[in-house]
Amino acid sequence: MKKEEKTKQTYQKILHAAIMEFGTKNYENASLNSICQNYQISKGLIYHNFRNKDDLYLCCVRICFQELTQYLKDLDYQAATMKDSIQILLQARQQFFKEYPYYANIFFNTILQPPRHLQKEIKEIRRKFDCFYKECYEKLLSKATLREGISLDMAIEYFIIFQEMFNCYFQCKSYENEDFHSFIKNHELNIAPVLDIMLYGITDKK
């Protein structure tokens, strides 16, 4: 086996192990020692490929958001109504997390319990994902009848702010909840009616 191929395989093995580690624990509880012990990887190999725990964690977060964003981009989400279109997007996201449960844990930990010292880096990693949703809202809202005095840009901004407020609310609650997986399920069940309320708060009911 060529050196380059072996190096690539080692890198992928570390990433796979890290995704399972961060995909079952939050950032604080996950550790490089656990990765080494559970997946027979030497710490030297980890440090040869990644600077530290933060570097490895951010790499996993980046892969998670890239995979999710591409999954949603490949989706034909535009339905007869904006409400149905949003429902398709939400159901697709839930299906993605059902297929890739490790990514679900990584995603919601970055949204609801992000490591404070990595918030800037996570925000940058999320940029394309956030842009995708902004583009979705723009396409869907451009076809809606907005209330008088509400521009398209304002409507998009309100949607984003409302969603962030919703996430912040759950972020505060998440630190009080011991069963994080049940909490994720509750978050996903509540986001649809919240967006529905937001939608019919900015459009005419016609």
C-alpha cells in the first residue's frame, strides 16, 4: 500500500471514530482518550493529523453541516403552499438525522450547547448552511402576499431572528434537561408550529 493511501485511510479512521465519539457525547464529555481506547488509535496518530481536540471536533462539525446542507440542496422542497414547503424541509432534515444519528447529536450540540470558546469557528462553519436556509426563505416568501409595510428583506430577517430566538430558548432549556435525545425530539416537534405562527404573523391570510 502506498504511503499516501495509508495516510488517507488513517485520517478517515480517526474521523470515523471522532464522529462516533462526538455523535454520542457532547463536546465536554467526549475525549481523545476515549477515541484511542475504543477505536484502537494511538494518540500520536491523532496529533499527527489534527492539532488538538478542538481541531478534530470542528472537522466533525464541518462534515456534519456539509453533508446536511448538500442533502437539503438535493431536495425538491417547493410545494403548492409555503407551509407545505417548510414542512417538506423540516421532514427532510428529520429524515437525514434518522439516517445519520451521529450527525444529529453533533448538529444539535452545536446549535443548543456549543462550546463557548469555539462559537466563532462554528458560526463560520454554519455559514453555508445558514445561507441555504436564507435562500429558501427568500424563494418561498417572494411568492407570498406580505402584509403592508413588510418588505421581502424584512420578512426574511424576521424569519431568521424568530428561528434564532427559538433556538436560544431551547439552548437555555437544554442545560436543565438530562435526556438530550428526548430534548432534540421535542425541539423538532415544536419548530414546525413555531414557524407556522411566524409565517401567518407576516403574511395576509388569503
